[in-house]
Amino acid sequence: MACNRMHCVAVGARHLVAVAILSATAVAAELPTYNVGPITNISSSCSGQNAEVEQAVDPTNPEYVYEEWMGCKGIAFSVSTDGGLRFSDPIAVPGSVGSNVNSWDPALAIAPDGTVYAAFMLAKNAQWYPVVAASFDHGQSFTQVTSLIPPDAKNWGDRDFIAVGPDGAVYVTWDYGPERTSITFICSASGSCAFATGDLNVVIQKSMDHGASFGPMVPVSPGFPASGGDSAPLVVEPNGQIDLLYQGYQITNTTTFTMNPAVSYFTSSIDGGQTWSAPIKVGPKAGTMSLAEWWIDGDISMDSAGNLYATWDTQGTNSDGTPNDIGWLSFSTDHGKKWSDPVQVTPDNLNVPHIVQVAGGGAGIAYVAWLSNSNPQGYAMYLRTFSVARGWLSDPVQVSNQFGNSSVWPGDTFGISAGSANNVVLSWGSATPSQNGAKQSEILAAPVLIQLH
């Protein structure tokens, strides 16, 4: 998201470089090996700032890696046909307008038949709502654009997520409020904005015709039209069950829409999103998410065996009284009925952003990454591997080879996908010294081969 909260690149041969683990706390023979491929600037032909990338891999052909981000004076898109080694020249997604203020929050999903769905938020005619563009030729063109226009003349809308079921059903969640004047913001000078007050709700809409049309909004977070829910990533299981994680604030006054800090909630649907299970808290022992948190907090993924993984970060206080921000992971082996105690992801307890996301790998394995400026040199991308049976298999490795300027917004999200059991592709925004003197954020991407022992 931009600071208002709405708001073919060649890379040479297949040369992989082994990355050293930052600190060794496990037995060396058991440590995974991380081989980072070439890091590619995929947005170099887009003038201006490029940030907030999302990524998806074709489930039937992981050589196809898709990237969507805020850039190219709207919403940009690029595709790799070789597993993230090379990317096409970026194009503008149809329907996005010539401004990062009026189109924001990209989201990507790939259908079982290879259809690419590129979604984003749009502000038009006093309404804010998601738009879904569909490509039926592996991202070469987007010939279908559908707007999910709400019934309210002056609504509020934000952060969309998109997923596709095994039957081809397309699901879009987004943050919705009937009245935009209830929303007030807390903005960061070097980030985007968070919500101080508002009629926040998570809603979902469904398409059964390849995204050509969508059904009406169905509330997900209890308490509509002022539930306090927002930011709701989702996955769809092979049996069609929809698993969803959302950030839940408590509305303390339904007139002024003031809120308390949030925790993560899980809910699921077995009837295509029409009804939802009672939400359960995920990792409440970890603490809460403050109202001033400006990035997208919360992610959910599923491994090949159906285990679920949730990540998020909290803001709290260290034992010495200093503030902190800590990333967390929790997992479920029973389709979300019960969740593990939270496991700390990030090794530091500094009061800086830790944007944490996760990709499920082989059975019982999750790849957890985060973008943070915990190093005084600036933003960097980190990665580590988690096992349900054994816990962390390694300490973090730094995937990025340069640090990004902390004063330049990298986006509220990054991209992570596990195309196969041992192959991860990462993408992130960063204003590095080699990119316009660290004054302009660009989108960087790299494949990572992970050998488990």
C-alpha cells in the first residue's frame, strides 16, 4: 500500500551461490543449505517508486512465477517462465489507473487450469473497491477486468486477497466499511498508514465463472457492520474448505469507532464462503498488534500434507521497558481446529517493522521470511525453515545482498512461494545503493534452492 494506506530483464546463467547462515546453533550436518540464485531487478523499466509486491506460482507448472506490484504508475505485472531466474518486461495491469494513490494493494492467485488472477484496490467515483483482471495466456495479456463495486455511494475499502479453489471458484476477501468518514489514519513518515478508528470489516465475494462476475459481499468477521476485522489472507484446501486468517481489533465505541489493539483470528468455511466457523485466536500468548502498525500483518499458508501455518508480528515491551516488534509462527495439523503455541520467528526484539510471511513446503515444512530494517544498514530479506516435528531447522539467512534505505517505503508486503518442496522464490521492494542511489524503491526477486538434511 502507498503512504495513504489506499493507497525481459536478463540475469545470466543458472549460477547459484551458497549463503552462510548468520549464526550456527544447530548441528552443522543437519543444517539446510540455502543456495540463492541471481537477484533480479524486475522493475527497472518502471520509472518512479516500485513497492508492495505480491507473488504466485502456477501449481501445475512451477516454472511460471508471477509478480504484481505497485509501480509503472499503477499496478505492474511480470512473469518468469524459468522458476524466477528471468522475468518479462513489466506491463500495466488493465483497469489500474495512472497513480499509486488511486490503485493499490496488489493480490495474485493462479487457478488449477493456469488462469492468472491479478487483483488490486481502486478508488473511483468516490468508491473504493477491488478489481480482478484475468489472464488466460499465462500473463501475456489480461482480457477480462471485473470491478467488485459495493452498494454504498461513499464506502471505505482496503487490502484485498485472492484465492482459487480446486473447482475453479475465485474468492476475494477485502476490508470494507459502509461509511468512509468513520476512518481516521495513523501515518508513518517512512511507511504507509494504519487505522486509528473505523467501521472495519472483513468480507468475501465469490465467482463461479472465472472471475467474470462476483456474488454479493458476505461478512466474515463477526459484528458487521463494525466488526474490527481487516487484512484476511486465505487458502483453499483440496476438499474446498476455505481457511482464513484475519487481524481482529475490538471496536470499543460504535459511534466513534475507536479500537483496541488486535490479535490474529482463524476461521473457516465448508460451504463456499456462505457461513463461517466461530473465530479462534491464533497465538494470543504472543501479545497484540498496535493501531500504529502500518504494514500488512498476518499470513497463512498450507504445506503438501495440509498442515496450516500462520505468521504475524506483535508490538510489545521488553523486560527493560523498551518497545519491541517480534515476528511469530503458529501451525495447525487438524485444519485449523487447534493451533500451536506461538514460536518466535525473528531473532531480535527491536522496535522496527518485521513484515513476516510464510510458504508451506513439503509435508511438515514451512519456509518463513521477513523484510526488516533491524540491521542499522537498512532493509533486508531474511529466510529460515521450520519443521512441525523438529522446530527451526536453521537460524536465519540473509537472501538480499544489499541493504535498502530505511527512509524509503519498500511496501507493506513481499512475495514468497514454494514452487516445489525445496524451491522458494522471494521478491521484495528495496531502495538499495545500486538503484538510483538508494532513493527509489525497486522490486527485486531471487530463487532459493533449499537442501534439507
